[in-house]
Amino acid sequence: MTATAHTPTRPISQAGSLRANLRLFWLGGLISYRALFNWARPSIYIPTLIGAPTFQILFFAALGSYATGMDAEFFAIGNAVQVSAMSGIYGMTMAIANERWFGTLHALLATPASRWAIFGGRFIPFIANGLLVSVYGFTISWLFLGVELRVETLGVVALGLVATVFSCSAIGAVQGGLSMRLRDGLFGANLLVFLFLLFCGVNIPLDVLPGWMQAVSNVLPFTHGLQAVRAAVGGAGLDQVGGLIAIEFGIGAAYALLAFGLFSYLERSARANATLDVR
Amino acid sequence: MTPASQPEVPAIEAIDLVRTYRTHTGVIRRRPLHVEAVKGVSFQVPPGELFGLLGPNGAGKTTTIKMLITLLLPTSGTARVFGHDVVKETTEVRKRIGYVFGGDRGLYDRVSALDNLRYFAELYGVEPADQKRRIAELLDLVGLTGREQEKVEGYSRGMRQRLHVARGLLHDPEVVFLDEPSIGLDPVGARELRVTIKGLVEAGKTVLLTTHYMFEADALCDRIAVINDGRIVALGTGADLKGAVANRTIVEIETFGVAPEAVEALRDDPEVIAVNMEERDQSQILLVQSERGTQITQRLLSRLGETRVGKVVGREPTLEDAYVHLIATTSEADATAARAAAVSV
Amino acid sequence: MEGLARNTRLVWRVWIFTLRSFLASEFFILTAILQPVIFASIAFFLFQAGGDAAGEQTLLYAALGTGMMGVWSTTLFGCGGAIQWHRWEGTLELLVAAPSRYDMVLLGQTLGASTFGFYSILATIVWGMALFGMPLNADFPLLLPVALAVAILSLGCLGMLLATSFVLYRHANALSNLLEYPIWIVTGMVVPLAVLPGWLGPISWFLSPTWAMEAIRGSAIGSEPPILAMVLCLGLAAVYYLMARRVLRFVLDKARRDATLSLA
């Protein structure tokens, strides 16, 4: 054939370097947020992430206080925190499962990019989004249900919120991974969101629930972080609720690891069994 | 310059690649099934070559390509890109290859073309300082400059295809794999794509192209491998492949409602090598391969009997005829016999 | 008369077809059964925690209320989803262009959606009986199926009115998400209107689910037969149907003028 001796040049791809990974994490995460989050348009965002949470808080505040005679504040706080699941669960599921919908998954996996950077980067926009929804939820609770937040407690409340939204997004990532294989990803996502309303002390005080339900709640997101947030709103300081917040972060980390394990398994299995292209 | 005797590392190397799938048949009683999609494919592509992989649907083209680009693990056998094993040095391989596939899917519809390219630039680890320039160059190359801010969901099929090409070249890969890139493109778009592909090779890249458009393979490729039923049944330049049918003439007979018995009668003729039929709207075209072609036209027509006949044309065999011949003769052939019969360079 | 017979047959066919397609959909199993059952559990726990007021009747009240919430969810998502799904499949244009009256097709679809909601009430009652010890006895057992039928009919018509507006709006599903909780609140399904702000009352009178809930509740745990509620329910159903037809004609013209029928 041709006589030119071709010495392979160094590829210009710097994939795998720290800088490339960080850029992929932050910038790539942001681009994929816009590309994959079905609700990123105002015409959908407003009804779904602002409208629906508003009425959810009002509904449970009304139901809870009517049925139990307790103060509406309990239910308002519980739901103000829970509505972050709209982003953490639905958002993360879409961010992952929609790759299959658009047929971009195999283009993505053919690149040399670090899988940690790709999927890790998707957390950040959704955590931010979830925080935003919760902050909005607290605003509604303050406006209509008289929930007062004292300035001194804001820091602890915020920390508890971050921990909770993180662990919620982490279980959302697990759900996203599962939905790569199952036919309807949003089914599991919807189910999870409803179950959070039942467990986790969001609407029903934990001690009212039977033992097994308390046990399940303790391994789900929200439970510990929510307790911390409730206590903080009531005036507790970091020394009192720090332990709960740490547990919540720990639960989130465990789910995040589970998610990555799941993605690695799915990718390996797809390479071995060619399951990538099934819609 | 180093002399040509210096051994150079092949750009792509496939050694006895085998890929089987485990699947099931039946709904009530599921029986496990072993499907052998690729049964032992071997070839080498030197750097700078435009290599074509031709074959009918289901022959194993896409499976082979996916093994080469690290998306599928071979059941057995080895593949290397510039010496890097696709299974053991996956990241090194991925840094050096670009993957372009056809069709409507595979792009993020909701964001702009520019965002798609930016995202993949990050995925390929293109230096931030280079990204803007690279993206601009590629948009220019594929003719999308000025339209990059539009959302991909509004793109036509041709524009999507061009964006696929741009995406596959972001990190300036040395080897570019194109999987049926001109599917669904109109003739103008397809021709522009071919010009772009030729340009890539002229720039020193190695290109592996799968297609089932014969004229495209004939026009573009330096060498062609024909794959059928999971095996390579021919490997060589276009001229080599046509050599198998070079001493033949094709007589094209246009008929209106030809009966199967008449076609059989044609096949029975001792000098007829093969008869293939193409269906048109109201007519059929019989492609009769023989060595003496137009000299036996009268006999052929008489064998057709009462059949209404239109145009009769004699011509040289094309790559398509060679291909059809290869596929027909190798589809039922014994495995080892097919390998022995493969023409190689 | 021939037109009436034909239209009735059309509505019936579409009704059955829609019902069957819901049965095959995981999403609707979720909406019609899992969601109401989970909400019923929440309601049961809350009422039980409330202590003394949690009599037998309270549990039945909660079961019926959350079951009705499920009927609304199925109707809502069935209607919004029906239009949206047809958009994605590209069949919306085909339906509108077909010679059969599209408003009849739509009515069949929305009735199918609300009928499927019947499973919600069944599910919450069975769940309550099995897991929370809720006894089942209706004060006016013969009226209960009538009340259910009236409820389904009137919700179907309300769904039709909603669906007509969804034809224009590209993201009907998003609006469906928005309308779930507010209707639950305003129609007093699990929280009586008496304890809610007074200005909600008049709004609730114009929504048929309010009267449907009254009718069903009244048949099960009421002191007198809820005849007025049923009559109002049917009356509103007729009003919704006529409004829907009017709006649909306007909406289809606009969609054809603005070329939005085929957009997904």
C-alpha cells in the first residue's frame, strides 16, 4: 500500500485529566441538564415545579391538621422539604433515562470520558434545582401557613436541606439507572415520590407508623434530614442536629455509590450483551 | 523518510473476531438460542486507507463496527486500533477514534447544535482553548455555520447527519468509523457527504465505512470487504471484486409479468451463470449473467416463451453484480469453503 | 335518529377502546390503584392518629374521599394524556380529519378515563377493609351504584371540557400536574369544605366532583338520600358537555389556522 511511515501522533484528547473531568462535571452537567430535563422550559417548569408543589403543601396542611388536630406547621415543613423530590427524583431519572430516548447513549459511551465525571456532573444542577423548589416551598409555608424561620436557624436549616436534597437526588440516580433497563422509567419515579409522602415522617409522625415502616423510613432519604430541619426551625442548633444531618449525608453517599455501581454494571453488561439499543 | 520495509502499526486490526448473542425464542416455552452474528472476521487496515465494509442487512457489519469502537465485547478474537487492544486499552482506543452513525436519533434534540458539540467536546476532553476553534472549523467543514444556535429538533435529516459528522471529528481522531452515513440522505446531501469523507482521507485519517450502496463503496473505497452471514467472503479493491465477474456480461431483459417457470427456464440454460430479478412498478428486470451475453440473446428470449418483453440491454458487470453474485453464492455455502474462496490482497 | 344511534355507537366504541388501553398501561395502574391506595394509607394513619374522632365512619369517609381523588387523577391524566399521547403518535391530526365527529371521539375517551377511575374507589375500599379494619356498610346501598355512575358521567364531561383546552396547549401534561391537588382541595374530597376558607365554597358549587363526592358519601354514610347532589351533578355534566362542544369547535379552528395540530 502507501509507503509513508505513519507514526501515530498523540491524540489531542485530554480525557481523563483532572481538568477535563472537572469541566465535564460542571459544564457538561449543565448542558446535559438543559438537554435532558423535560421540564426545563418555563411553560412546563412553572406548573410542575412551582404550581404543583404549592398546592401539595396546602393540601396536606389542610388534611393533616383536620385529621389529627395538630398544627399545620408540621405538615407544611414536611412537604416543603419533600417537594424537592420533583427535581431530585423526576429530574435525575430524566437526566439518565432520556439518553435512551434520544439514542445518544452509545455515542456517549464511545467517548473516553470518565463515567464518574459524566454522571457525577448531573447531580449538581438537580441538587440546586431541588433546593430552589424547597426554598419556594418554605416561602409558601411562611406566606399562607404561618411558618416562621428565625434568622439564627437559617444556616442549620439550609445545611439540613442540602443533605436531604443530596440524598434524594442520589436515590433518584439509582432510579434513573434502573429505568435504563425497565420499560417505563417514570413509573418507578412516581412510585418513589408517593412513598416519600407516606414514609419518612413527611406527613405522618414517625412514631405513629408501625415498626417495620419506621425501619424502612430510616434507610430512605428525607427521614433524618427532615427531623433535623424540623428541630432547627424550632430553634435547635448544629450541635443537636449535626448527627442527623451527618446520617442523611451518609445515606446519600450510600445511594450515590449504589448508583455508580449500577451504572458500571449496566455499561459492562451492555458491552457484553448488546442491550444498549433497546428503547 | 523511513523506507517502506519498516513495519508500520495497522490503524485497525481485527483478528478472528467472533460475536455470539444469547437470546430466546418462543413466548410460552422459552428456549435459549445462540445467534452467531460474527463468525470469525479478520482484516487489517493500514493508516490512511478508506476501507469499506459491505454486506446485506443482518450480515454483521454493525456488530463488527461496535466491537471495533469498544461498544461491544468480542466473544472471542482480538481487535486493535493503532496497536491498542479494544478490550484492554479501552480509553486509549476511544481517544483515537471517531464514531459517526446515520439516522434521526443520537443527538440532544432540545439544545442547539452548538451545545451538542460543546458537550461532546468536553466528553472527548478537547482542550478548552482549542474548543471554540475546533467547533468553528468543523461547522464550516460540514456546512452548518450560521445554523449552530438552532435547536436540533428543528434540523432536517441532512443537517443532523452533518452534525453527526462534526461531532465525530471534534477530537481530531486518527480513525473515523462511519456506520451507514448516507442512509436517508437526498442525492445532493449524500454527494456532499462523500466529498467530506474523501477529504478526511486526504488529510491523513483512516476511515472505515459500512454501507450497502454499491456505487458509494466503489467510488470511495480503497479496499472493500464483503461480509455475509458473519464472515468476510471477499476482500480487495473494487477492481479485484469485479474481477470475479469480469469475464461476464449482463443482459438486462425487461419483462411484464414473467412467470417463475420462464425464469427457471432461463436458469436452466447451460451458459447462464445466474439470473437475478428486480421488481419495478409494472415490470420486472431480469439480470442474466453469462460469459457470452449478447451473443446468446436470441436463445434467452426464446426460453422466455410467451412472456412480454420490453427493453433488452447488454452491459459490463458492476460492483453490484459482483456483490450480488458473492452474496448469493456464499449464503448457502459451507463455512470453510467460503473462506477458502475469499479473494484477498 | 340515525345520527344519534351512530354517535352513540361511536362513543361506546371509543369508550371501550380507551378503557382497554388504560388497562394495559403501567402508568394508569399507578394512577388508578397505587396512588389512591398510598394516599388512602396516609389518610387512614392521620385519622387514626387523631384519636377519638377516628370512628368506623371516619375510615370509610377517608376511603371514599381518597378513592374519589383517584377518580379525578385518572380522569385528569387520561384526558390530558389522551391528547398528548395522540400528538406524540402523530394521530391527533388523523382523528380530527376523520369523518366521525371528533367531539364524540373525545367524549368516549374522557368517559373511558373517568370509568377507569372506578378502580380507585374499589382499591381504596378493599385496602381499607384488608389492612385497616374498615367495616363496609352503606346507609343507602341501592343508591351507591347510581351515585357512582353519575359521578363517572359528570367527571367524564368535565374531563372533556378540560381536554378541549388541552388540544391547543402543547404541554397538556404539565397542566394536568397542576390541576390535581387544587381540585382535591376545592371539592372537599377528604377535607370538608366547612373547615376551609369560606370563599372556596361558591367555586366548589360549579365543580361536579363536589356534588359527586356528596352523592357517593351520602349514599354510604349520609343521613338522607343525596338526591339533590345527584341532580346537580347531572345538571353540571350537561352544562360541561355543551360548553365543551362550543370550545372544541373554536379550538379546532384555531389549531388548524395556526398549524399546531401536528406539533409534539
